[in-house]
Amino acid sequence: MTALLEVDDLHVAYGGIQALRGVSFAVDEGQVVTLIGANGAGKTTTLRAISGLVKPTRGNVRFAGKSLLGVAPHRIVARGLSHAPEGRGIFANLSVEENLDIGAYLRTDKAGVAKDREHALTLFPRLRERLQQNAGTLSGGEQQMLAIARALLARPRLLLLDEPSLGLAPQIVALIFQIVKQIAKEGTTILLVEQNAHMALKVADVGHVLEVGTLVTSGPAAALAADDAIRKAYLGVH
Amino acid sequence: MTKFVQLLLQTLTLGSLYALIALGYTLVYGILRFINFAHSDVVTFGAWIAFAIAGALGWASTGSPVFAMPVVMVLAMAASAALGFTIERLAYRPLRKAPRLNVLITAIGVSLLLQNAGQLQALFGKDPVKMPRLLSEAPLFKLAGVQVPWVDVVLVVLTIALVIALQWLVFRTKLGQAMRAVSWSEQTAALMGVPVDKVVSITFMIGSALAAAGGVLYGLKYRQLNQTADALWMLLGLKAFVAAVVGGIGNVRGAVLGAVLIAFIEVFGAGYVSSKMPDLFVFGVLIVMLLFRPAGLLGTPTVEKV
Ligand SMILES: Nc1ncnc2c1ncn2[C@@H]1O[C@H](COP(=O)(O)OP(=O)(O)OP(=O)(O)O)[C@@H](O)[C@H]1O
Ligand SMILES: [Mg+2]
């Protein structure tokens, strides 16, 4: 069986800066895989390369067996890959409802969209009360909820989440991760990028540690969480 | 009173022309954050192509049928939309990720190209022409002693209809939603499945079609079409641009409000203060606005897009 997502020897450079130097990993259908690492390790770059926002200088990305190289970002979405970007990327000039609509932009199955929208609002009831509100007026936590809900409206086979915990209070982080777990349980495959290794390794099946553009450690999430070196470097345990 | 009504009527017609042109500047700025300096040349092209179409269809002389004006208008708008599409595709799209200054210089280059190409004998030529009278200049009704001609009424009513249609498109349709999303962030819009290039193309086409409507109506009202590089066209475009900035560039309602305000100041300034330098008032308003409210009347102060 081939994996749902295969990232193979991925190299990305920004001008002269080599951000990724040969990253390879796979995500199987139904898994939650996390990519952890410090600031500037290349986590966001990896997701952007998968989504087609940056062009790799070398290597390949395959999704459901087909290469994504050279495919425009909006066509990648059409193939079943949805990306909630770092910093949430909420359209602050649109209402909450319109943000959700945009998430389903490519879908034509009205009934299916209505059902998924209902489901997303059940996962994030706070959004329901704020549908008509301008999305820019939401709190950080609510914006993150909207970013995830919006990404779900594309009905993705694979959901890419870039630092959903960024800048949020611990209770909100806990709430968000609980919902990420729920989404995974309902059958969506997830590739989760996090600096919050503690939370990420709790929800993930598999973890990879990224350091300055290369994967240094990989393994079952539970094993990584128990690894002394990782505990020291990423979990703040001394 | 008669003078006042006369000036008011002038404000409405001139404001309508400015509004149609200003909308193109504001739409393109709203979505790409750049000033399309070639926009006023699309206005000129729209007016001239309408003249050419009317001639080709045999409506150059008097006594053209009533449907002549709508037919010429629709064809000129379509031709200008095609021109706008081509300009974006060939000149601006390759520079989408280049520094803004490069795009600006390219836009000036496109403008010069259109101004000079238009003077070729094979295109519109060097000599001014008289636009055929496709709209009656006969009075439709009389208001406080002022004869209101057909052409003025059609001009204002058509502008209002186009503005309402645009407003509906931008705020009530899926395409409009996509346009607003791209305006906020091209990349995030792409991540949602929005075909950004297509949305940008359509935006240019809509802006260019509205510019053509402005150009054609200008021709029908003032009748005289100067050659494409004439300063008159540039001034028309420039004042519409000022209207867009004063209203808050990027804001559709702002462009209309700014257009009416600029026309009001120009017309009433000339009518009651001094008829020597009406443009002085227009650019005076621009300077005052830039000093005290740089985001414009309806614009929200925003941080520069990164
Ligand atoms: N647009 C860009 N231009 C130039 N360099 C960039 C750009 N984006 C990222 N980089 C560089 O690439 C490297 C990887 O950045 P990336 O954003 O992928 O890191 P990250 O792991 O997501 O970090 P963080 O946890 O802070 O989000 C960094 O050195 C960064 O400075
Ligand atoms: Mg990052």
C-alpha cells in the first residue's frame, strides 16, 4: 500500500537561503503525523511546498499516488488537500460565514456543503453565534477555530495544520487539540506542524523532528515523547 | 436657481463619467494593490472603438436606429474587456511577484504604447473625429428652467445601473467573494481553491468594460474625440483617479462618492468661484485629503500588504 502523502528528498531555497535540505517522510491514510521543530527549522516551508505555494528546487511530493509538482495551489485543493496556514489566514474583510463559504469554494454538492458546514459549527459552536460578524473582529482562538472549520469545508482527505496553538492561551490550545483529535477520529488524515511538541505528540501517531531543514529523528509519537534528548530539547524537561 | 440646477446637472453627468472610470482604478488596486496607469488609455480605447464600430455598422451619419447606442456600447465594452484581459495577461501577470515599482513602470510603458499605437493610421489615426449622435440631444424634460437632454439622462441612469450591478457582483456573488478574498491575500485565497489568476483576469475585464462605458458616454455627450495621446484623455483619467483616491482607493462605494465630490467641486468651483482653473480645486481637494485623511473618505487605514 502506498502512503496518502509521500514527501521525497524535498529541497527548498528562498533566494540564497536553503530552507529545506532533503526532507523525506510519508503520511498514511488515517494517521495523524506531526512535524515538530524550533523556529526557522523549515516546518512551514514543508507545508507550503506540499500546497504548491513554493516550488521545490529538488525532490518530489506525491498525493494519492500522483505528483503535485507544478500543480497550481487551487488545483491541489481540488485533489483533496486542505491547508490551514500559519497565522490562520482569516479573511478579515469577510464575515465568518463568508470565510466558511470560501472554504467550500470548489465544491458543487450543495447538500454536502450544508452538512459539512453544520458539522463544523457543531465542532466549533462559538462560530455559530458569530456567523454574521466580521471575521477580523474574532479573538485569536476563534480565528484559529474558523481557520480549521474553513479548511474542513473543502472536505479534505488530508488536512495540513500549521501551528494551530500559536499565540493562544493554554485552555484554548487544549480545546483546539481536542477537536483536532476528534477530526482525526472521524477519518481525516492530518499533518500537524507544531512548536508545542508536548501537545502535538499527544495527538499524533507518528512524529518527525525537523532541525535546520533536515529531519533528525522520526518515530512513533509516544516513543518520541519518552525520548530523553527530545524531552530536553523540545519538551522543556531538564 | 437656474444656474444652480444647471451646475447640479453638470455635476451629475461629469460625476457619472468619473465614477465609471474610478471604479476600474479601485477594483484593480483593491485586488492587486497597484495603480494601473494604463487605465485611462482603456477609456480612450473604449471611446474610439465605439466610434469605429458605429462607423462599421453604418451608424456614422444621423438617423441611426434606437438600438444603435446599446449595440455600440456593448461591443465597445466587450472589446475593452478583451484589451484589459490582454494587458493583464501579457504585461502585469509575469510581474505579479516582482517589486511594485517594476509593475508601475510597466504600466506607464503600456500606457505610452496604447497612446502611440492608437495614432497609427491603421487604428484610429491622428485627427480628432466627431462621435456620431447615437443619443438624442433633444430635451427630455425641463427642470427649473433647465432643459435636461436625453443624453444626460441616459448617461446618469446607465451609470447608476452599472454601479448597482457591480455592487451586487462584489458583495452578493461567489465571484465577488473570491475577489474580496484575493484582495485580502492571494496566497490564502489560493489555499481555499480560488483560481487567483482567473479572478484577477475577470477583475481587469470588469474594470476595463466600465472604463469603456465611461469613454463611450463621454463621446456621446461631448461628441469630440481627440487623438489617443491627447492630454484631455489623460486629465479625464487623472481626475477619475483622484476621485478613487479621495473616496478611498480599493473601496467601490468610495469611488462613486469621490467621483461625485470631485465633479461637484470642479463644476461649482468653476461656476461660482473662478472658471479659470477648475482643475486647481480638484487637485487641491486631493492634497487636503492626502494630508488629513490619507485613506480617503470611505477607506480604512490599512497596513501595507506584505
Ligand atoms: N519568504 C521567505 N523568504 C526568505 N526566507 C524565508 C522565507 N520564509 C522562510 N524563510 C526562511 O526559511 C527558514 C525556514 O522557515 P520556516 O518558516 O519554514 O520555519 P518554521 O519551522 O515554520 O519556523 P516557525 O516555527 O518560526 O514558524 C528560516 O530560516 C526562514 O528565515
Ligand atoms: Mg512556521
